[in-house]
Amino acid sequence: MRSEFEVYNDKNDTYYSFRPLSFEKDFAIYSKWMNQPYIAQWWGLNKSREDLAKKLLAELEDAHQELYIGMIDGKPVSYWEKYWLKEDILSQYIKTEPYDQGLHFLIGETDYLGRTHTSASIAAFTKMVFEDPRTQNLIGEPDIRNVKVLRYAQDNCFEKREVVKLPERTSVITVCQREKFFEKFSRQSGRLYKTTSSVFPSQEIHLGTGL
């Protein structure tokens, strides 16, 4: 059974967490987010509640992916999907390794849009994905026109690999490699960034290069 994942970002004194999406608990906020114009522009799911309910129930039954609600200091603010590339249609267009995973996301609460929380949320979710030691690469496929997401991806160790024409859009394939990610971010459970001697001197001595 999937459980909640949480990390602390000491750079902005904020907790970022993800819990499995529940249809009963989360459909109302999912529907609200999907019908916001700035989200509908990219997701195309500004539909009736009935159509969205069918869509979400089908997504929840799809065994190759997992759906999450992202929270900031306990408040639901975002929607996330992670999925196995080998079992996804995207694998027909790009090369993948056996345990590569992909992600999709949106920030649904406008107060949390922007570099501070969007970038940190991506980093936190990436760290959760890499909790599976088999996964060496996390792959994004943003629309080539979505320049903001592409900037956030670059901030979080995603490197542009190629541009592919998919049935519904032209996407930039971006790849975050496990070891490159952990060169920047902490391996320590519950913490987003590496500790520094100036902030956590005793932990730095104890943890050494294990971060």
C-alpha cells in the first residue's frame, strides 16, 4: 500500500509531501484544477464533472501509473502522475531503460505558482520517484511551448534529450539521471537539500559523504 512521502526544504522552511490520490476525497479539487484556464491550456481537461469523473476513475485503474496529490505544509496544491515508461505509449517514441519512470504534474493553487514552490515541488517528487533504487532515470515530456516548465526542469537536473512529435503535441523529452540529481540534492531521508556545515555542523560531520 502506498504511503505519504514528505521532505523538508530548509531553504524556505517548508514541507513538501505527496499522498496517493483518493477519488472520494480529491475529485472536487481535481475537477476545480482541471477547469482553470491556465491548466486547461496544457491538459485539455476542462470538461463536465461527469466526463472528468470517468477520466479520473480510468486513470486510477491503470496499473502502470500512480496518482498523487502534492501538498505544501499540509495544504493540497498540486496533482502528480508517475508511470513506468516501458508500459506507456511514450516508449514507442523514445529509448528507455527497464525501470525508467515518467511524470506529469500541475500546480492547481495559484498562490503556489512560481519558481519558489514549483521548482521545489518537482525536486521533492523526483526524490520520491528515486526511492525506488531500480529507477535510474526520470523522464519528462512537456509541450515544447511550455517554456516555464522547461525552465523548472532545468533547475532540477533534467536535461533535454530530444524533441518528439506525439499524437497530441510536440514534446521536449527531458531526462533526470539519478546520480546527477543526488549530486545536487540530499540522499538523506526527509530532507530535500544537502546539509551544510554552516547550518547543521554536527550532522555534516556525522553524515560525511553519505548525502
